[in-house]
Amino acid sequence: MIMSNTAKTKKLKPVKSILVSQPEPPNPNSPYHKLADKYKIKVDFRPFIHVEPVDIKEFRQQKIKVLEHTAVILTSRNAIDNFFRICTGMKIEVPTDMKYFCISEQTANYLQKYIQIRKRKLFIGEKTASDLVKIIEKQPGEKYLFPCSNIRTDDIPNFLEKNNFDYSEATVYKTVASDLSDLADVNYDIIAFFSPSGLTSLFENFPDFKQNDTRIAAFGPTTAKAVKERNLDLSIEAPLPNAPSMTAAIEMYIDEANKK
């Protein structure tokens, strides 16, 4: 099921427009573009959040000594870019024997932009923080550096803290709300969210936001939880076994809502 109990008790209204709170995919054959063509609906893209780098002065105030660490935990491209930006700006030469713990193969591949990969110093999770934690658990002797955003999930820090790992958390970039003021008088049948930060941005831009007939779609359990905590009706949720992606979940909803 992809519909909330509230949605199921009402007659579903047809969907003619969707706002995706992410940048537009560069591929013209992306699932979103195919969805728009298949159902003859409007699909717009607008990032609700964006990243701003922490400057060197602000980083110094955190009193993080990079070279005192033996391992770096990397969970995103933004973390990689901004970690090495800070190191370059502070003229820090990261030693070749530094170990890197990457959340996924994709993140590890991106790391090659900055270093020569050697298997002996690279540890790769399957995709999630819980996968990576299992790998970190087997390496208790390291002193870990966790470069991250000012807004991040608690999984990794909580694990490190609870298990008395030696680590430092370094804020190297910030996730901030984008200016959405031009959307004040624009309505969409569905708004798709991918993180709690997207919900925060919506309400920072529109403190008096009323859902009315807008259907909310959420990707991931933390996003779904944030929707409910805002007292919004959650109509579409992904991933689920029968809807592994956001587009699959939205398509299932449209199939039901746009029946003639």
C-alpha cells in the first residue's frame, strides 16, 4: 500500500502536476520524464535545499586537527569535496596511509577524484549507514574523522559514541533552505520530498503552509516521519517492496487516481 489511511478514506483526485524537490535529472529519458510523457502530466523540478561550504575560519573554530586522525568516514560526494577543499585551503597534506570508510561503491568511486585508491586503505559499505557501521565495528583501533553537514542523520555518531570509538565530527558544509518565494502562488497536485530538510525548507519559506488537496510523497522512513510530525497527510511512500523508487510509488498512485 502506498496511500495513508486518510487518503484511502477519500475519493482520490486526479493528478495533473508534480513538483519534485530535487534538481532535474540530466537524462531526458529519466523515469520522471517518462512518467510525464506516459500520463501527460506536468513534472517540475526545484531543489528545496542547497549546500554551502563552511569557510576555513569557521572550520578552524571547531579545533579539528585532521592529521591526528587515522581514518575518515565519508557518506556523500559533498562530504568528500568539502573535506579535501578544507585540507587544500589549510595546506594539509593528507597522508597516503589514511584509511577511508565509504558508505557505498559510488562514494568510493568518487573518492578517486582526489586520491589514488589502494584496497588496503579503503573500506566500502553496501549503501546504508548501518552497513558501514558493521565495517567500522571491526576496526576499533582507528581515530575516526567524520566530515559532514550541519544537518545529518544520527546513526554513525550515535554508534561511535555508544561504543566508545575515538572520533571527531567536523562540519565541513551546511545544508540550507533554498529561496522558494516564487512558488508562493503556485499549486501542485503532488510534492515529492526526499529528506526531512526538504520539509524544513518548505515551512521556512511558507510558515503558514496549508496542505489542502496537495498530496505529499516521501522517500525513506525519516522523511515519512518528518511529514507526519508536521501533521501532514502522507499519500505516497517509498521505497516499498512493490514500489522501490519514488517514481514507481507515484505511478501506482496515479494509476489509481487518474482512472476514468
